Amino acid sequence: MSIWVDVAKVSSGINVVVLLALSAIWARNYLTFRSKHAVGLLVFGVFLLAENALAFYMYLLDPTLSGWFSTKVPVIVWRLMMLLHVFETIGLAFLAWVTVD
């Protein structure tokens, strides 16, 4: 089971870093162009960042929840959580590539 836990933790951590970078770019673009598209991407990024930061906190930092996640959560749940985080990481990588290009 620990591989699923580790992949979910790493993936959510990567998502936080990528979303911080993307949100900074989108904030700069909004300040430069004042477009609805840029502010829409920024709002999207901030909410997704909050979700991933909370997941990362629950997986690693909160003593009660991290212990519970490590011992009481069934394997199928970890597989699904890992899959969601990995899909999100892949999507964010593509979005980062499109944004930076």
C-alpha cells in the first residue's frame, strides 16, 4: 500500500509547486493585460492550489489525518486518490507547457 501513498503525496506536492508557478504567471498576465481570460485562469489556479495544498497538508503534516491516511484508508481508496493526483499532475504539466510556450 505504501507505493500508492507515496505517489499521491509526491504528485500533490508537484501540483502545489506547478500551481504556484502558473498562478504567478497568470497574475502577472492579468496585471499586464487586464483580461478576463487571465483572471479566470488565476482564480482557477488559486482554487486548485488550495485543494492541493490541503491534500498535501493532510497527507504529510497533520498528525491525526496523516496517521489515519497511512493506516486506516483502504488500498482501493489510495489507488483512486493516486490516480486523481497523477491525472491532475499530467494536466497541469500540459497547461504549464502551453502557458510558458
